[in-house]
Amino acid sequence: MGSRLRSKLTYANITASLALFVALGGTGYAATQLPRNSVGTKQIRTNGVGASELRSSAVTSRDIRDRTISARDMSSSARRALTGPAGPAGPSGPAGSATDYRAAINGVDLLNRSDTRVNGNEYRVYFEAKAGGVKDVASCAFNATLAAVPANPSEPPFEPEAGRITVGFVKDDKGPAALVRTYGADGSPKPQPFHITASC
């Protein structure tokens, strides 16, 4: 028995046995001799811990910082579970809402126009309501820009010069109107052609 055992104790067998003993001993030391809290983020390489290294339910909501999870981090089923049913359609807006009223003012030949009063560089533009009369534009949003406007289709348009334009609201004996003032490049009052819209 002893002679048969000695015949199998080759150098290769002894070396392999010693290597196995050292490996197992080192693993045991690592598992049992590491101080508590000695392994931190610096000791773990990036992407070194995956789902297979975490036990079931090891990570809870207490371990996740608030507002660090977005919809793209969730599974498709989780995103679907968070989506509620579509709500009912909202009511239609009132008739005539978001209607644009427009006017092109050539800046010169408008003294006899019934929908515009001109006083030098000041224009009061009245918009006709669909039901007749003057449209109440007190709650409308105005937009006015200097622009080329013809006096009539057979004549070339009046070209605006460099300058600026302001627009506001006024109400006089004729009714509510857009109050427009035009100026030259030097800031002095100057009659200028322009386009204006009122979104109501």
C-alpha cells in the first residue's frame, strides 16, 4: 500500500496539490480576513458588478437617489404600467377664436378712409367686425411692421424708410382701434407705410 502511494507521488502531482492548497487558502483569507467596509467604489472597476453579483431584492428604493431614474431606465412593461388611459377630448373653442384681422396702410393717402384716421405719424386703425360695426380689439394681440404698400394696384408701392413702429390700443368716439405711430431712422415722427394684424 505504502509502495503504491509512493510510486504515484510524482513531482507534477505534488506541485499541483500545493498550488490548489495555496489557491484555496488565499480565497478563504480574502473572504474571512478583509476588514469591514474595506471595499469601496475605488476597489471595484467600472462595470465590475453586474446583476448576477446582486442577490434578489438587494437594491431597494432607499438605495437609489431621488430623481436619478428616468423613463429610459425602465423596462417597456414598467413604462406601460405608468401610462394611464387617454382622457376625454376637451371642448371646442368659441366660434371665431384666433381670428386675424389685417390691414395695409400706405402711410399717405388715407385721410378719407373710413377705417383709418391719420394725424401725421399717428394712425388709428379700425377693424370691421363680422357682424358689422367696429370690432372690439381691446383684448387682441397686435403686430405691426413697416412695409411697402401700394396706393392702388396700378401704382408702385410706397417704400418704407429705415425707422421704427409702435402699436397699442385706443378707444375714441368711433370705437376701439389699434393706435400705430411710425418714426424715421433718427427717431423723429415720420409717416410710414405698414402692415398690421390683430389676433383675437
